[in-house]
Amino acid sequence: MTEATLLRPLLDAGERMEQDLVDFRRDLHRNPELSLEESETAAKVAARLREYGYEVKTGVGGHGVVAELAGDKPGKTIALRADMDALPIQEESGVPFASERSGVMHACGHDAHTAMLLGAARILMDHKDELEGNVRFLFQSAEEINQGARMMIAEGALEGVDEIYGLHNLPTLAAGKVATRYGSLMGSVDRIEIALEGKGGHGAIPDQSIDPVVAASAIVMGLQTVVSREISPFDPVVVTIGSLQAGDTYNVIPHRASLVGTIRTFSPRVQASMKERITRIAGQIAEAYRCKAEVTYTEMTPVLVSSDECVAHVEQTVEAAIGTANRIEAAPTLAGEDFSLYLQQVPGCFFWLGSGPEEGAERAYGLHHPKFTIEEACLPLGASLLAAVALKRLSGG
């Protein structure tokens, strides 16, 4: 019997529950909740897990939900994770089940991830007798603000876990396809805050003031030299200032200015070097403009690096399930994911699941766009693949 034949029942199970997964996902989509506010979502997840026969622990790391399936034989514990939070975005997708909450939208597909992991939990419950070990299901809150995984870990969600797996939908990859990558897949996420103090005064008498706006402008430009002149061109780095706040009116030089931004790297070595570089350049430019600068540098999540062994396992499972032609190598991205924090603790693999149209997926609206949509055919496949990854790992496969 081929491996593909062995996995066929899992794929069939996913297809049979497709409408249920679609309905659950659409309900979450209509009623999105922001990070650390996912109480209704968590309650729906917990209720569905109890329907499937699970004992459930709620309130883990915010509104996280944890359930565990113990196989009939001893063995490893494999964790599967999905995130549940939405984004502060006004939806413009035009779908009939669009968000009913103004300014909040599932623009990253976490509603789909949640539905998929519930589907995997249902499938695996029916294959409990084949498991040599345990499967732990982690429904995580607050991924979008890079806090949920850290809180889940602090509250013991990974205790006893040997490996962890997760996926993220990708609307620019056609549904029915999967993308994997060895080593670094996604970038680190750091936050910088720069508080500048000058000397306020009349806009018509700048010589009697110390202008923090001019200093802030110079810092924005100067920080780009970190990338262009201090980092090897073979090490991807992004320095973005997303907010510059100063002053309230047209004819006043403000006393203070503040900048907030993000640093993304693709190497743990480079990430470790960025605090010194940013602090030095911002501080010295501010001094040149006679301002004082206070830099707060926060390392939020590390580079996402999957284990080679776990990547190989996912690739073998995916190719057996949907064919070699439907698995591609993922391109690296400097977008961040707090799944990386789990991977610092235990080996695992994070992979992309196509959620875009069959034709022209590369032109689809991307993650975090107000017109973001998914092809819901990805839901049963995602559920089946998550179940297959765990079952194969715990059945000698």
C-alpha cells in the first residue's frame, strides 16, 4: 500500500467536512476580534472541541485554548498551532459575510487557520487508535501584536512537547499548493521608539529654537545607511519608520518629536547587531542637531527557522498527499510570525498553504489588505494536511 493510499482517508475526511469548515470560518469572519480580545472566538473554539470529545483548557496566554488528544500507545507529543486574532482594518472585500464590526477585519486569514485546526482535531479524534503518542492543539491569541506565543509558552503550553507544526495561508499562491523552505523562512520583528527633545519656539524665529522635526527627518534618512553601508548586501534587512509625530500647528516649532518603526532581519546574527547600530546613529544625528534622543529598542520575535528534519517530514507528507508538483520552495520574506518563538523552544516546521485563485494568484490582494480574500477550498486541505503531519509523525510513518 502506498503512502498516498494511506493518507487518502484523511483527505476524504477533510472534504466531507468542507461545508462545516466554511460555515465556521465565515462566522468568525463576520465577528472578528482584535488581539487579546478574542473571547467570543475562543468560546466558539472551545465549544466545538468539546463537541468532538476533547477536554479543553481556556484562558491560556490571554484567550488561548489548548486541547490534547492522547493516543492509544505511548510516544512523542506533537503540537499543532493556529492563531485567532484579527486586525484593525476596515474591510473592503465585498464578500457577503464581511465583518460586521467596524474597523476590524480578518485580513490575515486567522479565521481560516482556526477552522483548519478544528478540522484537524476532528479528523485525528477518529484516528486516535493509530496514534503512538499525543497531539496538542494550540489555538493562540494575539499573534498580530507578537505577544500570544510568548504568553502561551510562559503558561506551559509547550511543556512536554517534542515537535510543533503550523501553517499560514498565502493568497498569492494558488489553493491546492504548499510552499516549504529549509532554514530561515520569515524575518525577525523588532520595534524602535525614538523620543527627541529640542527647544520649542516660534516658527518664524528658528534661531531661538532647537528644531526636533529637522532632527527627526535627518534620522529617518540616516537610519537607511544602516542597510546600505553597514550590512552586507547578502543579508536582507529592512528599517522602516512608520510613524513620526511632532507639533500641532503650522507656526510653532515643537519641543518634542517621536518616531516609531520596525526592524526586520533574516539572520539571528544580524538581528543581534541592530540595537547598537540604531541607537548609535539616531543618538549621534540627534546630537548633531543639538537635540537629545532616547532610543527604546525592543526585540519582539526572532527569525523563524524551521528544523531540517521537520521540514523534510512536512515535504514528504505533502507530496504523498497532493503530489510533488503541488509543493514548491517558499521564497523568503521579512514579514514576521511569533511561531518563531515556539521554534526557539522545540523543533518544528512552519509552511505556507495556498489560498489564492487557481489562475493569477500572484496578482491577488495580499495579507493585511482591506480587500483580502481566500479561496475556501484551502480549508479542508489545510485541515487534512495538519492531521496528516501529526498522524504520520506518531504512527511510525
